Amino acid sequence: MSTPSAAPSRRDQPPRLSAVVSDWLAEWGRVVIETIVGLGEWALFTVSVFRWLLLRFPRWETLFPNFYQVGVNSLPVVALTGAFIGMVLAVQSYYQFRQLHLETHLGAVINLTLVRELGPVLAATMLAGRVGSAIAAELGTMRVTEQIDALGSMGVNPIHYLVVPRFLACLLLIPTLTIMADFMGVVGGYFYSVVILEIDKHHYWDNTKNFVGAFDLFVGVFKSMFFGAAIALVSCHRGFHCQPGAEGVGRAATAAFVNSFVLILALDLILGIVLDGIYYTLWPEGNTLI
Amino acid sequence: MTPSDRPSDRPSAWNAEETERLEREPRGSAVSPAAPPVLEARKLHIEFGRQPVLRDVSLKIPRGQTLAVIGESGCGKTVLMKALIALVRPTRGQVLFDGQDLAKLSDKELTDLRLRYGFVFQNAALFDSMTIGQNVAFPLRQRGNFDRKEGRRTVIERLQQVGLSENVLSKKPAELSGGMRKRVGLARALILKPDVLLYDEPTTGLDPIMSDVINQLILGTRRQMPVTSVVVTHDMHSARKVADRVVMLYPLARLDPDESQVIYDGPPEGLEDHEDSRVRQFVRGEAGERLRELAAP
């Protein structure tokens, strides 16, 4: 008679290498397929949003509360962030520039960085955190409590009613938020550089004028519209495909922010390369800081 | 808000005579099985991912009939009802409304067609950012040509139809009890005078008295307007009371591959003594072999 100690069962034996590899491959295959399916769903969702946007313009009664939520309510936090970033840039750059006796160039560095990069990216990040998560949580709760199904059952297309107004609000109001972040950043940078560090204000502005042009402002504002669209589409999609329960809503809100943030950075890189290419094609001489 | 502040849970528009009259009234006799179906499911098959929920379910619902769909949790009752209004797309098979295949309609056509439905959701699915008045008026506003004065009158009329006074108009859904929210959901579903009313577990989570109130409202609605109703429920008292016909679905996981998912289709009176023990057990609420399954390691 065999005993467990004499003949170990299959469960006690170590797994074969081939089984481990096939499990690992299956797991990765599942992740890849789920990612592709997710991207496909998001692409279809995006197409549907644009189709409804062109098919029928949303009513003002659905647009106005979203414009207020995205634009007016986000303004203080974006302005505050912009002001602090302007001052932080001055603090971080001053000592390096002083060693080269280029303190007066701080204005160019701070303001160029703000209008091209940090203004739009920070405004978008704040919007993703404040509005994107809220959109995902709100739509997720509506999904879980069947309010989205209720809209559909009453002859209302949920994408037209819920997503298109939020998309328009993010797309059209993020440029104003970006301009506000830029403005407050410029004020913050000026305050710290001129008032605290006592840099000559004439040269500070003169250098800014020489290196920051209308195209730089355009780059920041133009990029921000892509960021706004990405935030709305990602957040609404996460809310629409929310898993049941409180955990599902929480995950949707978190995923909305994380995915939006990653997408903002990826778009920033791509648009930066494209717009720089356009700039140096139009103005081959360009501006050099030093 | 204290409970005493809340408007009364009990409907005011209903009285004992009305209730008795509705209960005495024969049901089903007016609906001929040969009447052309207003709703039809043909070999409906629905899967979520790789999980099949409905398999080859066929169903014809004649105009004016009240059909109760019963079955244990997870058997696909709600999915079937959502497929009947195209909120869930079938993997295979068709759903026809007045002979029109819902899958072949464009988004706009489907949107317009859904105005002929009313859907009462399990938890009412009221929009919590809106007041009760705005919730009930919502379908009217979305249809267009909304006249504020006329709309308010219609909303009050529908609320009274489900036994609620106009005091609730300015309240938010969170301020109402579960029974009242369900009645508001019914008022919202009735506002456009639909041809088909779909009720998803209308009595679930309610006390017996309020359950009966909802049953009476379903009967009363049918009396007041020529509506075809589908009631998804596992409340047998409710099914017997409101339905002309009962269809029982069985979970796919417990069926053989060649077995039909519809294990009963007939009048409510035939449920109790049906030859299929699964039907009898469900109707009587007996766990039977399920207890032995649970006890098994």
C-alpha cells in the first residue's frame, strides 16, 4: 500500500518548467488582449462622441452646468498652482543662472517654460484630478444605479446627453484655464525674481520679450485643447464602463486620473516634437537663449 | 428630514373599492393569444464575454398582455427585459417591436422607438441631481416642444395616478422612501403614455403592504391605458396577482445543453401543480436539492 510519504501526490510535485512558461505566456496574452480590446472600445466610444457632436448639438441646459463646473470652479486651483510654479521656477533657476551672470535671463526661462510646457500641462493635470475623477465617479455611479440605462430607456442617447457636454466643456474651457495658469505663473515668477531676488525688472522683461513669442503662446494653448479632449474622453469612458459597487466607482475615478495623466504626457511629447518641427520649418533661425 | 416630515407612503388615489374591483376583474380574457405580438424575441442568445446568459429564448407577447417573467437570481430575467428595449444587444437572434427588428434600427430610430416604452427600474433609477418634478417631466422635456404649464399639469396628473401628491414635486429622490421612489419611477415611465411597460422587480425590497400597492398600481395602469406589460419578478404573490401569463426561466448553468431555458410558459394558475418539479419548487419556495448541493464538500 502506498503512503503519501512513499509516493508524493501530483500536487506536492514542483510544477514543470513548460507549465510555468505556458501559464506566464497565457497571463501575458490575456493582458495584451484586454489592452487591445480596451483601446478598441475607447476608440469606438470616441467615434460615437464625435458622431453625436456633429449629429445634434447639445442643449444649453446640459452645457451650462458642465461649463460652470469645468471652467469657473477650476479657476482658483489652476491660478494658485500657476502662481506657485512660477515662483518655484525662479527659486530653482536663480543660483545656476547667477553663476553664469545671466540672472536677467531668468524672465525668458521662466516665462518660456510656463507658456510652452508647464502652464498647459499643469492646468491639464489639475483638470484631470479635479474634474476628470469627478466625471468618472459621477458617470460610474449613474451606471451602477442604472441611471444611464434609464436615459436610454427614455429615448435619450446617454453619450449625447452626458458625454458630449462634458467633452465640449473640457475642450473649450481648458485654453482659458491654461491662459490663467500662464498668467499667474508669469506674475509669480516676476514677483519672486524682481521683488525677492531683486533682479533688474527692465532686463527681466526685455529678455522675456526677446525669447517668448506669439508662437510659444499658441503652442501652449493649442496643446491644451488636446489635453482637455483626452481628459474628457478617458474620464467619461471610465465612468461608462465602471464595474459594479463602490469599489468599481473608486477604481474608475482613480483610473480616469492615472490614464488621463499618462495620456497628457504622451500627447505633450508628440505635440512638442510636431510643433517644434513646424516652428523650425517656418523660422529656421529660431531664438537661442544663450 | 424625519420620517414624519415625509409625505405619506400610502397612495391617496386608491381606495378599498377600487382594489376589490381590480382583484375581481378577470385578467387575460381580453388578450387573444392569436393577436399579433407587439414584442417578440426570436431565438435570443446573449453572452457577456464567454458567459452565456440566455440561450435560444423565443417569446411572443401579444398586445395588451401582462407577462410575468420569473426565475431564480442570475437566470437572465433582467437581461431578457433589457434586450426587449435594446439596452442589451443580443449575441444572436432578434427582438422585434411591431415587426421591426431592433438590431436593424439606426441610433436615431431606436431613440425614437424607445419613446413608446416605459421602464420601471428595480431601484427606480431616478436622477439624483434632479427634483421629483424634473425627474417625472424629463421624458417630456427630451421629446421637445415642452410647455412649462402644460408639463407641470401632466406631471401632477401622473403623480396622482400613482398616489403621490404635488407636495413631492420639489423634493429630491433621496428624501423619499423606497416605495415612493418606485412610484415616482412608475409615474416617469407613464408620462408619455407608452405602448409597452417594462417593470424590473417592482416589489423587491418593499414591505408587503407597499408591494401590494405597487401590484394594484400595475393593475390600475393596465385598466386606465391599453398597455402591454412585462414584469420581471421573483415575488410569486405579485406574479399571480398581476400577470395573464407567466414565463419561467432557468439558469443555464443548471441546464443540459439541449434543454430549453424556458421551463414554464402558461397562465399563473398552472404553476402550482406543474409536472416539472423545478417549477413547483420555485413557486413554493423550497430549496430541495440545493441544500444538499450546499452541504456537499
